[in-house]
Amino acid sequence: MPVFLGTFTPRLDEKGRLALPAKYRDELADGVVVTPGQERCLFVFSRDGFAERFARLLAAPVGSRQARDATRFVAGAAHDDQPDKQGRITIPPKLRTYAGLDRDLVVVGAMSRLEVWEPSAWAAYQAANEADFATLDEGVLDELF
């Protein structure tokens, strides 16, 4: 399972294609799944990473309202794609609208996935959450790190 790190600032081309960060193209060569993420960003998973991450949703009982809602939201809007020879994937119009994407982007490595953000939304998220991160309890940090 690849680990995605770093921040990148690519641009969408006129056809709505995103050039994946060069350092992750090999890990994503077998295909990607792009889904709506939380905080109005997009999540980009490798195909295997998507299947592994959402295996619990597949196994959840149909009677679970939260599982049904999550499955519909994630799978119903998901877009699977195969990167082209230049490492580009297409971001469909509905997903671009969901995340407020135009031309400039911020792509953030979030360990198990890449996140695609509209630049001002990313800046606002960082500004709003930096203080919370700085004050995490040691116990929480010990569990994370």
C-alpha cells in the first residue's frame, strides 16, 4: 500500500485532467478511484487502496443506515480512471463542482490517499485547524505517531 506525502500545486488542463504527482505515478499506474472527500475536497485512492479502505462498507449489513448512506455517497459519486501516458486522470465535472475546483489546485498527500483541494479552501482549512493540531493531547499524538 503506497504512502502519500507532501503538497503539490498542479493545474487542471482545459479537459479537466489532473497530472498526478510524478513521484506517485508508478503506485497509481494500475488505476485510481476519485471520490468526494470530507471538507469538500476529493479523495484519490489507488484502486487497491480504495478496495481495501472500503471493504468494511462492503461487509456492513444493509440494515445499517450509516453504512447505506456512506456507500451511496462514496460509490455513487466515485469515478475510476486509468492514468494516461503522461500520468493524467480526468476529474469529472460533478466532482470538480463538489470540490469547487477551477484551474489551480492543491494536492495533499494524506498517507492512504491524495486529497485534491481548491487552494483557498485548503488555506482556510489549514488556518482553522492548525491551532487544534498544536494542542492535541500527548495521548492522542502517541496513538497517531
